[in-house]
Amino acid sequence: MAFPASVPLLILLLTFGLLGRPGSATDFVIYSDPPTALLPGQMFHYDLTPQGIPYGPASLVMQPDCNLVLYFHGEKTWATNTSGLGDNCYLTIDSHGEAILQHNIHYPVWRSNVTSVLGSYAFLLQWNGGLGIYGPAIWSSSNAGELSDPEPSNITTDYVYYSYTVLPIGKILEYKNYKLVLRDDCNLVLLDTNTEEIKWQTNTYSPLHDCFTTLDANGELFVKHNRRDILWRSNVTSTSNLYILVLRYDAKLVIYGPQLWTTKPFW
């Protein structure tokens, strides 16, 4: 029996719970658990040029012809070269960290061909205009997962934090109505900005008001003060490499790494 073109797409949307999420121009990460996907006709977009940083605009487009194409400063820099190999093509990442481009519900046409141990992984459009896969997840916040506001008053792309980054008091990460903030008293707090409810916190305090956060090369997250004294640490480490801390769409903070695959190394 032949299905209308809209039926496979509807099945995809229902399979990944993605009737409108993610894949809009402000999202740039897909996850293996809970699974999300870049669906037919959707795109990721990242642009740091408004902040005075010359990395962007960058876009990853799932084209209708089944070719997944990466653009940087308006020029094509990478593609799967899969034009014409299928219909309703979409990108996922599996529980071994392999990115897979599929068509018509589970027929693969392209793979990243790099795998690792069973776990939770993230695929993203990186700040430098390349693509990257990170995982498995080595740490997550203790709050329960939930759905973000589908129609927030503010949209942001500041929800990924890389190894070697050092951020002072203020906003650390933000996704829709969720915000991770390092307060003036050195407490790292995850808030629902609609209700001001605290979802997770480090319960740290310092009267010095000189604290900062950092994610090191072993995937450990810290809150420090007095230049280097440790107030709080995530207490989970792995091999030395690149890691990311992500404020996910389900309000969970998760550290993924090391970097498993990339189209554009940082150095």
C-alpha cells in the first residue's frame, strides 16, 4: 500500500516526539537519550557574530533531496553527498555515538562511522562552525526531566558550555525558560524563569563575590572562588579531551564527552 508523502513524516514526528521541537533556527543539538532528530526540511543555525566573535553564521540543513549540508559564512563547507538517495530523510544519533542519516523510517544512507561504548550522546553544530559528537554522558543534574515552554518570550543559543571555558558571576547557560545562573553569593542555580522555581543548585556560598565556573579537560565541572579554591565539583572525570555541558530541552544539565567525531577540530 502506498502512503501519502505526509504519512512517513508524521510517523517521524511522533516517533521522536518532535511536533515542533527541536530543529528550529535556534536549536543546534540532537540527543540519543531521550532521542531527538533533525527532520526533513529542518535546519540548525548558530551565529556568534552579534557578540563580536567571527564564528558564524553557520547552518546545518536537512535538504528535501536527502543531502545534509553544512554552511559557514554562506559557503558550503561539508555535506553527506546523499542527494537523491531517499525521501523524508532525517538525522539521528544512536546509543553508541554514531550519527545516522536515514530515509523513510530507518533505512540508513549515511553514517559518521565512529562508535564508542553504550551510553547517551549529543550531536551539535559547534561554535566554530563545525559539527561534533560528544559522549557518553558522564554526569547529569539530579532534577527530574520536563518539557520547556514551547513558546518562550526569549529564544537563546547559549546553552552549550565547552571545556576550558571560564565564566564569572552571571548567566552561564539558557534554553527557553530555563536558565543556569552563578549568583553573587556563588550558588550555581538552575531556574525556571517563568516561575522562578529552583530546579537544581549547588548550595554553595562565599562572601568573597569573586566566584566562577569552569569545565576542565577531564569533563569535571567546578564552582571556584578566591582565584582557584574549590567550592563545588561534579566529582566525575574521564579521559583528557574536549567535553560539553548542555542545558537540554528537558531542563537537565548533562556533561557529554569526550569529543568522539568532528568535521572541524578546535585546534
